[in-house]
Amino acid sequence: MTFSAVLNPGSLLFGTVFVGETSSSQSLFVSNSGDADLNISSVEVNGVNRFEFDIDIDLCSGAIIVPGGTCAIELRFIPNRDEFRTAALAVTTDAMPSLQEIGLGGVGAYVTTTIATGFDPPNTVACPGGQATPADIFSLISNHGDDPVSYATVNLSPGTTEALASVEITDSAGATVFGAAAPSQSEDRVVIDLNLTSTEVLTEYLIRLVPKSHADLPPPPGRFYDVSARLNLLGNENLTAGADTTTTIVTIDNLSPASPVLEPVVIGDQQLIFTWTNPADSDLAEISVIRGEATISGAPVEGATLAVGDAISGGTVVFTGLAASFVDTGLTNGTDYWYAVHARDNCGNFSLAAATGPHSPNSSASTITIGNGVEPENSLVCPGSAAVALDAFSLVLDTGTDTVTAVELTLSSGSAVHLEMVEITGASGATSYGLLLEPAGDIVTIPITPALTVDTTEQEFMVWVTPLDHSSMPAPPGIEMDVDGVVSRVTAASGLVLGDLTSATVTIDNQAPDEGTWIRTSSTQTDVLLNWTAPVDPDHQGFVILRGVDTAPVDRPEDGTALNVGDLVGSSQVVYVGPGTSTIDSAVSPNVVYVYRLFTTDQCGNLSPAGVASQAVTLAAGAIPTLGEIGIILLTFLIAIAGILILQRRLQ
């Protein structure tokens, strides 16, 4: 008579179970493989982690198992730590050995929300009183179920909280605000109450900064605030992992621009002439001139946009713009006037005043009249072309003589950057009085050296402009720039009457023509045949075709470059230059894949932006053999004939 107990399976593994949750049950079977009844006295869990493995159902303790019979035990895993946990299930019977054990194992894991850095927005500038500005992107994801988040702590760069009205946390699009709070100036962080949930789906969120208004920020000259914001802590139910490690810099611009530098005021009859040097601030937006009949005590309100006629405490706005000069006319001779000149930047910050006065116009002052001359014709020029006439003007003094040391020219917006030179000459262009290379702005001052004498005899002059070459022009597709320009001031001791009101228009053609269109690329046994159509562009003049091997040419010819067939452009070869719409490429070889790129050219040497790649093409099958190949074929044929003749002779 034998007693035998068999435990199946030999171990139980419960996988990963979150702390605080219970696994599904797993079954263990005790079988009697002997020929006598098996008595089971006890079933229990042993081991250090025994309390984390629960016997859910026990049909074996105290049972008598007949030969061939089986009883069942069901166990569950209830972890309380986030690590691998082990124990053993012990079954005691009257078999030998009486105690048998199987291993129990499972991994406990905490429910965790992971914080990660998102793809942060670029650094940016925000203005006082501006809208909420994105400063940081972070993401949240829960590894199990939903995790409510009730608050978040956001760290801010030191010393910047005084510039912030509030800090927001929103969805990635900025459409839903989950919470916002105003930071305390005594701490470099802010706690934001939230109403959001971390889920098992990775979700990105924005931290946005709302700048204070100008009125709530320090007065001029103010300062820059470089603000960074980064998620530090979450107030959530579960554990957190990871970190928000990077952030954007949002610069809140409360810094005043520099003040304009005033030149001596020129006294005229019922007028005063002001000139100044604009500050070099890159974000300069406007110059404002305020006139008063006493010292001007007030200043523009930060953030305001001024208009001529606006009242400022102690004065009235008489000029706004970006010019570096202003003629205040219609004044009363013998009356004292005071002025304050301010610069304003793009964020509405005003400079401290450049003040001057008192100044009194008088009738004894001489006056130079700047008049229209006989304007040149409008013209179309190409990059790199010679100087062309832009504006004719005249100068005449009402009494006596004066000297002009500089001429100020106001050009059409954005046109100066396309010019290599501006020059002042006599009416015929033969005598040059002064020039300026590479003008930096649309209001340019050309020095006149030596000084030009002006008297009561009217003199005529001409303004010439020279365009930059192709290499200095905007990259393709470029633009077609219309250049206008009038004389807005001359530097002299006399007062001014401004009468140069019109000019010619010089159009600089830097605009790329439209692309052509391939019709067909085909081949014979010796040539590649190329056909295309011209674009509708009225000033297209011809075409350039590059040939590449295996892939389309990637290099683009330089605008304005004279090309010839056979020239290399990068690794590609020029196979056609001309006005036609078809060509034959004979410099090709069998078993090679060719791809071509078609560029359109115009009368100014501008090429179409990217060119158009053709389909790949190879020579047609059955190419004509070379002379060497023909020789080998003939030799092989003769050897074969000789062999046949020898064989016939032997057979005879």
C-alpha cells in the first residue's frame, strides 16, 4: 500500500499587480497517485512575504483523497510593495515526504503618474499687458487608471515674478485653462489649483505666462525679465516619477529704448527744423515729437500709441514716424517753443525725453526750397546693373547764400536693403556731389563733400541708385522691388520748404520666373530626347538643363551666372542652355540611368526656384555595338568557320 501526493503546477507566478489591488486567482491541484487514501492535514503559506499571498479557496485541508482523486486550492496575490515578492505554499499529508512546497511569486508596482518634458516652444519676447505666452510644455501619463491632479507647483526664474500677472496651465492648444494663479513676489514659484486628470494616454500641457500691464511694472527705463517656467511638483493621489527638465525663455520687455540724439535746431521763418539720430535699438517702432509753450513736464503713457494732435501734459504731439528729421511749420515768429523727443519700441516702452528749448522762429531767417525737378522715366533694372536715375530735385535759397552738407532721402519701405549705392549728382549726372554705400534704412543721409553752395539761382540735381548683385539679393524665389525716393531734408543753416514730392519708380527684378513643364523624356539606342514647355511668365527668356546620374541633380545654378554646355554645377553637368523647348543629349552611355532638372531663366538672369526633375531614362535596348565590339564578333565568326573547315577535312 503506497501514499503519494502530487502538486500541480510546480509554482505559481502572478505577474505584475499594482499595490492595493488583488490579482485574479490561480489554482493549484493536489493529486493522489498512490493506491491508498491520502490524508491532507494542512495547507498554509510560508515565507517572508507570506501575508501578500492569500488562500482564497481551500478544498484540500482535512480532506481525504482517494487514489486517483484531486483537490483544489486557489490563491491570490495582494502586494504591498513595488518589488518582486516571494513565498511558498506548504501542503502537509501522510505521504512521504509529508511536507511538500511550491514557490509563489509576483511583482508589486505602484500606480504612478510620470512627468516628462515636451517639445518646448521657441524663446520669445512678450510685451507688458500682452496675452498669455507659452513658456513650457510638459506631459503626464498614468501607468494604471486615472489619477486626479488637484494642484501643481511651477518654478520660475529668480527675480522675475514681479513681471507676471498670472501663470496658467492649459491643454496643449491653449484652449482650455485648467488653472491659473498670481505668483507672490517673495517666492520664485507659484502653486496653481488644478482640475485635471492624468490618464493612461500621454497628454501634453502648456504653462503660459501672462505679463503685467505697463502700469503695474516699474517706470522707465524699466528692464528685461527673462522668465523660465518649469513644472516642479504635482498634487495627485498616486506617486509621481520623471521630471520636466527643459523650458523656454520668455523675455518680458519693459526696457525703454535709448533716447534720440538731437542735432542743433535750425531756426526758420515760422518754422523750426529738427534732426536727430535714431537709437540703435532693434525693436524701435516710432519717434514722437511733442511741442509745448513751456517746459514739457509730462511724458507719454507707457503702452500708448501716439498720433499727431494728441495732448500730453504740457504739450501736443506734432510728429510721429521713423524719420530722423522733422520741420515744424506754421509757428509764430518771436514765440518761444519747447520740445521733447521720445523713442517708442514695439512693446510700447518710451524712452526718456530728449528735450530742447526754448526756440523762437523769426522772419529774418533764410529759406531753402527743395523742389521737384524733371523726373526721369520709370525703369526696370536687374541685380548687378549700373546706376539708374531715381529722382530729380532742385534747390534754391530765397536770399543770400548757404551751404548744404548732407541730403536726406526717404526711400520706399524695405527698398534700401536691395541697394548697393545711393548717389547725388548734377542734373546731367556728370558731377558727383556725394554717395552712400549699402544704405541701412529707408531714410538715408548722403554726405555732401565738399559742401554745396546754394544761392538764389535754382540748381537741379539727380539721385541715382545702384542695385546689389544677385549674390546679395534675397534668396529665390526673390521679389520684384519697386524703389521710390524723394529728398526729405538737406542739412544747412537755413529753414526749409519741402517740395520734392514725386520720383520715378525703379523696379529691381530679383523675382524668379515660373517653372517649365516636362512633356517627354525618351531615348533611342544612342541619344536621350528631351521635350518641355515654357511657363506663362512674360519675361522668361530661356532654359538651363542639368543632367544627373541615378538621381535628379540637387544643385542649383547661381542666379546671374553665365553657363555653357559642359559646365559642372556641383556634381551635375549642363546639357542645354538656350531658348528652345527640346534638345538631344548625345553624351550618354548604355546601361546608365539619367535624370534631368529643368530651370527657367528670365531676362535678368534669375532662375526658377527649384527646377523640375524629369523621369529617369536609359538608352533603348539593342544599342549599336562599338568598333571594338564589332571586331570581337568578326574574329569569333572567323574562328568558328575555320573550325568547321578543319572538321570537314578530317572526315574526308
